[in-house]
Amino acid sequence: MALRVALIGYGTGGAFFHAPLIEAVPDLTLAAVVTGNPERQQAARTRHPDTTIIPTPDRLWDDADAYDLAVITAPNRHHVPLARAALDAGLPVVIDKPVAVTADQARGIADLAAERGLAAIPYHNRRWDGDFRTLRRLIADGALGHVQRLESRFERWRPTVKPGWKESADPADAGSILYDLGSHLIDQAIALFGRPTRVYAELDIRRPGALTHDDAFVALHHPGGTRTHLWMSATAADLGPRFRALGDRASYVTHGMDGQEDALRAGRTPLDEDWGLTPPSQYGHLGTPDDTRPVPTEPGGYQDFYIATAQALRGEAPPPVTMADAITGLEIIEAAFHSADSAELVDLEGK
């Protein structure tokens, strides 16, 4: 029988980045959507007519035995209390990024999950971007040799502040671009090269009226000598390469973003025949200055996160993303804040 999923939150994240992926996995069923917003309730009823609409999380906890998984995609400040409440109610959880505001909060979730014997799985869908999958394969195959430096960018041109909690200066909202786009970039660096030993960061507020960071640079030094340089910005009037991986044998360079986000926002789903495919005109290039060739991009597959999650809940595989990696990501974010404030390199060893 398919595992019954309760999706908590039906804003942009729930409607576009979770519900269509859950429904694309045969081993899962979107059994409930939890939202108190009348417009979102109606939108959920229209798009998911067989799904129960629940107005509050408390109602979900009262009927927790009817579900097998809670997916939390509420605003950042609610991630920790909702995750803890779900675990206390006996439900394993998927928690959208960032799982918490601080590493200590994330450790608390991990400890509670272990105490309850339940899974707590961070949602880092960008591990299933097609370009990232391709880069990961090229590194594993040795096509680049030893990667000396990886440049990775999520840059946008959004010079006008859009009201909302992501622009909040309240630390509890985790509104900084470092928590938003930075969480993805940092997690990808961890997935490729492991926990770094040192962190350096520059964080800025560039747009008129902005209250929190909208432009940032983070440099990580990994064991073995690899450095990752991460840029995230809402104020980039020119967009740099998405990936520029420099190895001692070859480079791999890509431009443009994985197309799954735009496809989901446009109402498409992984059930579409050409899902996750990148056109040849957007393939990255592998080689050296005088000898490069396009490399077909691996198909993107955000739904694979949920396929792996279902397998993990059935005890057939490890979780697709670990709380240990999420905790490391938050330690890096905290170190980045300290580095930017002090203009110093922060040592992560011993933490």
C-alpha cells in the first residue's frame, strides 16, 4: 500500500515543489494538505480533489495514525516546532530547507527523531538538478582529475524588494539569502566534497529598502585542498556560470539554471514525458582551453528524492539526505555570519 503523506503548508513550496513530486511517486499518496488559508484550501481542493484538507496542524496530530509521513514546507520559523510536534505525534518528517535556524536546533530534531525511532529527512532537492548530477558523475569518473576549485552560483536580477518573510530582518525568520539560495549551494558543496575545515564569507545588503542580506559570497576549504566558492545574489545584473569546476585534468562549465523549477511553476510535473531533460544548446562543456566538448546533461529528477524517501521509510535504503549534512550546513551558515562580521577566516575543525 502507498505511504500516506500529509503536506503541511500550501504556499509556493507546497504547491509547486512538493505536491507534484509526491503525486508522481507510485509508492506515495498525497493524503492530506494542511493549510488554514481559504484561497490555498480551494487551490488544493481543485488540484488534488481526492486529498483531505486539514485547517491546522493540531488536527493532523489528533489523527496522526492515518498518515505515514509529514512534509513540512511552512515558513522557516515554523520548521522546528512543526517537526518536533510531528515526531512527538509519531510521524516521520521531511523538512524543507533550512531545517532550522541554528545548528543546535537541528541537533535537537535529530536527537528527538532518534529517540522516537523515526526518520527526519532534510529536503535538499537541488542534489537532483541535472547539471549537479552531471558534475557529480564527472568527478566520480575522474574526468576532471583532482578538483582544485568549484565555483557555484545562484544569481538573480531582482532589484526591487518583494514584501514577505524572506525579506524579514527578524533572525527567527531566517530571511537572509544565505539561508535561502545559500542553503542549496552549501549542501551541494557538502555532497561533493564533505565537511569543510574553514569558512570565509562576505554578506551585504544592496537593494534600497532591503532589511536582510541579498548578496553574498562564501568560500569553503575542504579536506584534500579543494576550495568551493559560492555566490548567491538578488542583484546580479550579469549572471555568471552556474558551475565552473576546475580540475588538474579538465574543467566543466555550465550556464543557466536547471529547468525543473520553472517547469513546476508552469504546472508541469515529473509525469510529463520529457521531464528533467536539458536541450543540447544548454549542455555544459568539458575540457581544457584548446579542447572542449559538450557533455549531455543527466536528466534532472526532483521526484527521485521522494522515491528514495519512500524506500527509507520502508527500511529498504538510507535516507536521501541526512540530518548530519543539514547540521553541517547550518554550522557553515553560522560560521559565515561570524566571518562576515569579523572579516576573519573561521575554523570549523573541532566543532
